[in-house]
Amino acid sequence: MLILASASPRRADLLTAAGFRFSVRTVEVDERPLDGESPAGYVIRIARNKASAAACANADEVVLAADTTVVVDELILGKPADEVDAARMLRLLSGREHQVLTGVAARVGDREISACESTTVGFSALDEEEIAWYVASGEPRDKAGAYAVQGLASRFVTRIDGSYSNVVGLPVARVYRLLADLRPGAWRDPAIRMPANRQAD
């Protein structure tokens, strides 16, 4: 049984689209960065803490946890505190590239493996009216870096180098490899069937 230690509907949607069957178990951990902590070290540490918090003694349970952040000039941009903070983040991203990092941890019993996925994202230059419009939409509210690549902010994204699903919140291919290393062969569900091909109308 796979347990997703996240309340994120985006991560659940990505896992579902990839054919995984899972249950959700939400956890609360302290997500404040440590002094001098690297962005990659930060997301891996938070993911591991989430996996540990959600784990139990059931050897049939595999716990999957993740943490995503946006990084520009080695500055970690988490979820904005308010609209002013969201606008500040968008100004930092405007007209330049940044990295989206996701730490992923998979745990069964006392065994755990983890990794960090990095994707480079290019943003177009935003004027103050565009920033104000986007902030007013409410979409930046609970998003790392104050934007959702799968939403309204897609109009600002000029380039993605790496995993798209990572930018959404979960690097699905990396997750599959971690789970396959942890429990080989367990994730190819024979009950899953692709829809029959249809001719174009």
C-alpha cells in the first residue's frame, strides 16, 4: 500500500494520472529553513521529516513524501505569507530563470531513500499591472514561489528545462524510480488498462 504524506491536490492528481493507487495521510512538520542550509538540503530534509512523521510499523505501507521550493540567487522562496510577499516573489522571478527543487523521500519500515529533482524555469518580464492582476487572482496564495505553472501563470513561463511535473509539485519519473528501488515490481498494476485508441473525428 502506498501512502502519500501530503495534502496537496496537485501531487495527488499527478500520482493518479500516472496510475498509482494510494491513500493520503497528512502530516504537519516545521518547514522553516535552518541557518546556512542549502536549498537542496532543505527540501530533502523536509521531505524526510514528512515521511518519518507519516510512517508506521506496518511493513506493507510505503510512505511517499515531498517538498517543493523555488530558488533564485540561492534564495528559498516558499509559500508567500500574504499578497505583498507574493508580489515581492514575482518581482524576483520576472524576466529571468529560476530553479524549482523538489525533495522526495520514500520510506518502508526503517528503510528510506531520498533524492532531489531540479528543473530550470524561465519567466517573461512582468510589469506591475501583470503582477497585481496575478496576485489578485488568488492563485499564488499557497504556491511555492507564488505561482502555479499549470494555472494562470502558464502565460508567463517561457522555458522549462527538466521535469514539468516537478514544477507542479512532484517529479513523477523520479518518484517511480525511488519506489521501484524500494520495492521492485510492486508498482506495475495489472488492473490498470489504457483506454482503447480512437480515430480522430
